[in-house]
Amino acid sequence: MTKTTEGPARYTFTFTGHAHPSFWHDGALSNGLEETVQSIDGTQKYQILFR
């Protein structure tokens, strides 16, 4: 998590050693949140799940 000068936090998701693109989300996270990421391999969707 990184604090931004604009206010809310920015959460960065990085996958090392995987073929998935990194992405970020500005603001609060919520259970079930879905992010759509455009990469050179096409569109990928991620869902944030709290466990």
C-alpha cells in the first residue's frame, strides 16, 4: 500500500515469477472487487477476496 498525495491509498499487486501483469487500485478495497487489466496477452480479470 502506498499513500498518494491525492488522499486515498494505492494498492499495488505484483506477481513475480508469474505470467500475470501487475496492476494497482486507488482507494479502498472491498471483498469481491473485480479489476480488469489490459496486457499484451489480452484482457485479464482479477477478483479481490478477503479470507
